[in-house]
Amino acid sequence: MPKKRSGGGLSPTQQAAKFLGVSVLAGAVLAGIALPAVGALGLAAKGSVESFDELPANMKTPPLSQRTTILDADGGQIATVYSRDRTVVPLKDISPYMQKAIVAIEDSRFYQHGAVDLKGVLRALNKNAQTGGVSEGASTLTQQYVKNVFIEEAGDDPTKVAQATQQTIGRKIRELKYAIQVEKELGKKKILENYLNITFFGQQAYGVEAAAQRYFSKSAKDLTVEQAALLAGIVQSPSRYDPVNDEAEATKRRNTVLQRMAAVGDISRAQAADAMKAPLGLKVSKPKNGCITAVKGAGFFCDYVREVFLTDPVFGKTKERRAKIWNQGGLTIRTTMDPQSQKAAQRSIKDHVYKSDEVATAASIVQPGTGKILAMGQSRPYGFKKNETQINLSVDQSMGGGMGYQPGSTFKPIVAAAALEDGMPANKVYSSPYQMAYPSPVSACDGKRWVNDPNSPAKLQNENSSEVGPYDMREATAKSVNTYYVQMISDIGICPVTTMAKKMGVVRADGDKMPQVPSIALGTQEMSPLTMANAYATFASRGMHCTPVAIESVSRRVGDKTSSLEVPKSTCSRAMSENTADTINTLLKGVVEDGTGKKAGLGSRPSAGKTGTTDERYAAWFVGYTPNMAGAVWVGDPAHKRKMVGITIGGRSYGKVFGGEVPGPIWGDMMSGALEGKPVEDFNTVHIPDSKPRDRGDGDGDGGRDDGGNGDNDGDDGFIGGLVGGNNGGGGDEPTPSFSIPEGFIRGQGNGGNGNGGRFG
């Protein structure tokens, strides 16, 4: 048992409790509990004073949860999200009719009594004694406000909500004490303002502003007398008096409120009579909550913003703290989404891939040099119906996405960048046979080596048997020659490639580590479109990688105060030298202009990119960029079951899907729309010496490799002997400052070799 307060005299709270000697009985009435007659009052009251005094002196008032508004980069609204649809407004922005109506029907003596209306309590006791039950309560508006604070503090926790609303004497005593405190600290007008902002009006509307918008599509300050009476009547039982579902019952309740307003002198009887004849005049606005309501197809971008807020420590050290801030709402989040780019992405997606197709597409656009995500869209809309999904196909699993998709040959430029950084010349020649076993051993990180199984060696081949080397880097990149890139990674080792990928922000979509196997050169590790778009933005920004960001600013409103929150910043770091990036840009620039990526071309605007098609054609890609935008488009079956062979996509039939044939045009249309009106910029390119081979017949082996090697990896020394690069063997043509790739060279394949049979030795 708690100890009694020591010292002489009664505390103010004890005096209040003693004065309200019937407080426990009143609490029972209000809670709907019938106590025995007055004989039990003395003992009950004695206990109540003790418990009353032991309660904390100050009631914790949590910030009212409100709607959060998510905006695009231009300030246009994307969506509103909330756990409580509420917009807090000051009393001056609430119709005087609304203020009078709620007081008249809920607590007509509000301005005459204190925190507890003793006269009302006695009246309720008398009425309930006459009826033999509990037909009337006596909670003041202040007490109701306190109760709503308890409910608000409970949030969505069902246990806490039950505790906040339990029909017990203990809760009523606590409510009484806090009501006294609130009356003393806030005053009548502030209590009324707070009450009107916290109260539930049904139809997911919390607070009078949300209610006015929900039922009448207008602001609370513009409510008429009959509209105010309707809303005031709902409060007692939002389900029973719901005007949307029971107009007759709601009308009766509205008229009761109007009669009460006339009885207390707030309006004349003539006004009340006229208002009672008026129809309800509903103009219902449906609740618009969550990313499913997002405009411009930005539901997944909206969802990504939510994931960023809930996972980034900048918004709170713990998951619980971040979730609490998000659920309380009142946030205005300005994002990086460019409405022009988002519109272009969704339009292109809709034109090329139907939501009912067997496969889907997802696309992302990133701004080089800043990491800003400009657009994010997909063919299967955000939702719960058929051909809809809540999985964001553009992002990693940890951010609401799936397991990712093999990027195929779009990964090869990352391998090339690692090789160039390692000192390999851009005109490097490899034998590049049509078929070969994975070279072995291949160095990996931490001094380890990958070793092919000699008894059952893992093998790979090029897309077509006509693809037989030797090739230099320029032609091998243009033709997407698998064997060239596997020879390249075996030459430089696996670790430089995984290190380069990490520097460029390239990680597996499922969060697992990149394996130390040579098959990664062929794009066998699952990535997300956002990851690939951001990686290619590194090339566009001449080697500077910036982590992706979706949020520009966040302001938070609590009560009548607004503050700014810190937001995640993009971290930029150099992933490669400018010369390496410029070399990759030179290698890839011609692909969308003259190669098989021509369908993705942007006309006179310089662009670069790479196609990719994975093993068994489960996925096809186009990842490309200009100096001021980088974008990635993926097409495939998210479940990895439907091969894109003999398939109809967007109403068009395809025998086999290639990266340049389906994703390429999506990318081209998307980027054309996104870049319309934007400055036309060109790349910094470099001179890549020509590497045309000399006659093959002498087989003398000198000059075949820039490091003095004398043969290719299949042991045919004479095959590569004497094949020299423009500057390495003395037999090449005069170098030219630029080059043109013939149409048909890029096939965007990548057979998805997985290096089975390999081991570390």
C-alpha cells in the first residue's frame, strides 16, 4: 500500500478530492459501473484520496499525431501518410458554430464549472438512480480531453489502448486529477482547441479539420451551423452516428445538437428550425492515406522515402525512436524526385510494358555528382490487387525490394574500370576464344586463390560461335565478349573488381557479400536497378561516386512550433581516376549511337550505355547515362521463372529478348522525356589507340601481350603471337581521336556462367 503524505494539512489535490467526496461514485457513473448505495461511499472515498495524491503531478502530453506530407523536388504533393489523419489548427481557424456546438452537446456548463462539474455529477447520479441503471454520464469536456490524451499516448498498441479506455475507478481518479491540472495550466479556450484537435470524428478523421475535409471537403473555419452540429453529434458515437453509413440516425443526432444549441442560447429557435430542415449536404472526401495514393506513379518512391526514414540513424538512434517520430507525423518531407523525370519514366514504362504482362519492368534515374534519385517507377503498380505489388522492384531487399536480378553484361564496364585502374591499357588484347574453361588459378582477396576443378572444370562461351578473338577492349566491350572479360578478370584478379564494385556502391540486392569467383565478370550477382543506375552515374561524374539520396529536407510541426530535422546527406568519394572514367565513357559512348543500343539513342544528345541479357533470358537490361543523368531499366520476371523466349511484352511478340531491344527503347524514351529542356552536355573522352592485329602466321609470340606473355589461355602460342596493340607491338594503324562502333556489334548477352566447380586453394 502506498504511504500517506506526511506533514500538516491537506494538499491542494487532497482538498479537491475531499471536496469531491463523491468523485469515486461519479467516476463509477461515468465509467458505466453501478456501485452499491451511499453506504459504501465513505470507505471508497477515503481510499480515493490516498490514490489521488499518489498520482504524478504532471500529465505527459504527447505531440498529436498528424498527417505527413511528402513533396517532390518542386514542392508538388506526392502523397500524404499518417497513423492518424489529423491537421492541427488554432481555435481562430475553427468555425464559431463548431465551438458552440461541441460545448452545447458535450458540456454546456463548460465555461461555468472547473475541471469537474459537481452539479453535473449530482444530476447524473439522480437520473441513474431513477432509471436503476447508468443512463447518463458527467464527464466534462476537460475530462474527455484528458481521456483522449491517454488514448493518443497509447498509439496503436492494443494493450495500451485497452488500459487507456478501461472502465475502472482507478482510471477515472487519474483522469480527475489531471483534469484539475489541465484546467489550471491551459485555461478554457486552449482546452477547447486541444479537444477539437484530438477528438475522433469517425471515418479515419481525427480532429475537426480532418473531419470537415472528410465529410464536407472544406476547412473547419468554413463550417455552417448545421454542418457543425452534425460533426459535434458524431463525437459521442462515431460508428452509430456515422452520416456516411446511416444518414437517418446522423440526422436525428444533428437535430438534437441544434435543439441543444438553441436551448442554451447559442442560436435562436428559428435558426435551429431552419437548420433542422436542411439536408446533410455531405461532400465526402475519401481517406487518402499512404503511398498507395501517390500521384505520378510515385508509390514506390514514396515507400522508399518511408524506408529511408525508418532505417537511417540520422532520424533517431533506435528503430523504435524513428518509428515513433514517423507515426506522430506532422512532417513535411521534400524529396529529390524530379516530376519531369518521374512522369517521363512512368510514361515510357506504360508505353512499352503492360501491368498484365508475364514479365515486369523497373527503372530508376539518378543525378551524377549528387546521388539524387530523380525518378523510380515500375510496370506493376503499387497496390494489393491483381497485377499490383508492394515490392519495390527498383531497390534492394532491405529497402522494400526483392532479391535483385543478374545484371549480365552491364557489369562488364565495372570490370574494365578495375582493369584500367590496375594499369591495363585500353587497347589490351586477349585471345577471346568462342569457348573456354575458366582460367585457373585466379587470385582473390586476402591472399586466397580461386581454383577451377580439374576433374570437372567450369566453362563458358560467347553468345555466338562467330565471336572468336582476338579482341581488344574496345571491340570486346562493343560485342560483349564473355571470354575476353573472364580472361581480363583472371589477369588482374578478383579482388580489384569487387573492390571497384564496392567503391561504386555496387552490392548484392539481398545484402550478401560479393563472392570471390571469376564469373562475377559476367554479371551473375543479383543487383537492383537503383544500384546499377547509381553505379553508372559514377562514370558520368568522371569517377566520383555519390551515395543515393531521396530526401532534401524535413520539417516537423509539433503544436504550433515547426522545426527542421537533419536529413541524410550524400557522401561523395573518388572511385576511380578521371582518366579511367573518361576511358569507360569513350568505350560506351558509341553503343547507343551506332551499336545495338541504337534504339536507346537520344539523337543529337551525347549518351553512353551498355546492354545486358542474362543466362536463359530471365532478365534484360539497359543501363546508360549522359553527363547529367544516369538511368537503369530492367525487364524480367521478378520470380525468376519465365524465360523471355517466345513472349509478348507490351502487345509485341519477341522470339528472344535482348537488352537493346526491350529495355533499350524504354530507357531512350524515358531519358528523352526526362532531359527535355535540360542543357546538352558532352563527355570528356580519351584517345584509345587502335589495336588491329598483324598477320597471325608467324606465331613468334613477342608482342602478343602488353606484359610480354607469349600465348593465350588455351595454350595455342601461335594463335595470339604477333597480335599487337597500336602502341605495344609496333604494327597497329595510326591512332584516331574517336571511333565508331558498327551497328550489330552489341548483343548485350552474358551467359551467366557461375563458375561451378571452382574452389579456393
